[in-house]
Amino acid sequence: MLLFYQYKIKVDIKNNIYIYIYMTKKRRNGGHRVRNRGRVIRVNCNNCGCRVAKDKAIIKKLNRCIINGNIQKDIMDASVIPNYIIPKIHINEYYCISCGVHMKIKQFR
């Protein structure tokens, strides 16, 4: 029974035997990205809406243009400023582990 657990045996001064049983850890970091923090803010998963710790969530970074590609050329031609660059939106999308694996953003669990 004790094959799958880590255990330590300690004997005190009065010859009392104590067995401390610890479950084995699957990951060294416990599935979190940032160490030495007590609490981390929680974010909503973009797919299912569940709350996930920010350092545990899978982050997908998107850079999108504000304007659709069809209209972009017309705006560039009509603008007064020469060589005007249309700004982009930088979006972070957060996914929980199960949704990230399901949507194949992360290939392994």
C-alpha cells in the first residue's frame, strides 16, 4: 500500500514511531507558472467561463487590426497623413487547462 506514496519514519526520544505519509507530486511547480506567491488573481476562461488562476491559465496572445482588411486600403488612401499606420489591438485570451487541450492550443496536459 505504501508503494505509491512517499513516507518518512521518525523515532522520538520515548521510542515512539511516527510514519509520515506524503502523496507523490506529479509536477514540481504544481501546475502554476509563478512561484513564491500566496495568491494570484483569477481570470475567466474565454471558452467555458470558469475561473482560473492567472499563472495556471493558458494564455493566447492576439494582435489584430482595429479595421477589417477590406476597408483598410480605402482608409489608407483617404487619410491626410502620408504613410499612416492603422493601430492594432493587443488581446490576451485566457483558457483553462481542459479548454486549452480541447481546442489544441496546448498539445499536452
